[in-house]
Amino acid sequence: KHGKAWLFAAIAAGVIVVAAIAVAGIVVYNNNQAENSPEAQVQGTIDTFVAALTQGDLATLRTSTCGSLAEYYQGISDQDFAEVHQVAVTQQNIPVVGGVDAVQITGDTAIAQVKAHTAANPGEQSWRTFNLEKVDGTWKICDPR
């Protein structure tokens, strides 16, 4: 009796371990799928853009934008941008953006809606729209067309 009980317990423990590994694998797979989804990529692009605005990272702004917005960042000198950024920091006008509320993707274009405020007016939340375009496989922030 004791030999069969140990065998049954070992088999049951093995089944539980295999089931736990399978569940963990499914969770990791689903998380990776969610992180690589177009919506997650759009969120990541917005996060990168906003962080670059906040930090005054002109190089990232130049690579993460397209259209006339990219033309602006390409055309402004590092010194002029540093001055504009310093004024925005002093006046606390750089937007503080929350998570993406809604994303509409149509082919290589996307529109994302976020709630934002400035440090100068943290109580004044407003909805902002980001227009994005997929350029060479990478989402970029663009001016609306």
C-alpha cells in the first residue's frame, strides 16, 4: 500500500509541476504577444516621444517623428532647441501624458487618444490625440494630415 501511495503522490506532483510549467509558458507567451501588439508598439512610441520632450532629447525627437513635425526637429539647431526646451521647462508646459486610452490603427497609420496635463496645471486634464505613421516598420509621431 505504501509503495502505491508514494507512486501516486509522485505522479500527482509531476502532473502539477507540468501543469504549472504549461500555465507559466502560456502567460509568458501571451505577455510577449501583448507587448508586441501594434497597440503596445504605438504606446511605446508615444512613451519614447514624451520622454524625449521631457528630457530635451532632440536626437530622439528627430528619429521618432515624421512629416512636418520631423522637419521642425531636423531644422532646429541644437542650441535653439535647448533654449525652447528650457523655456518650456521653466513654464512647466511640457505635457505629462498618461497611458493610451484608445488606438485606431488603419494600415500604416494610427490615431491614439491619451489624457494629458502640464505640470503648471496638473488638475486640468485634457484629451490629446497623437497621429502616428509606420515608416520602414517603425511607428513615428506625425502631424495630422
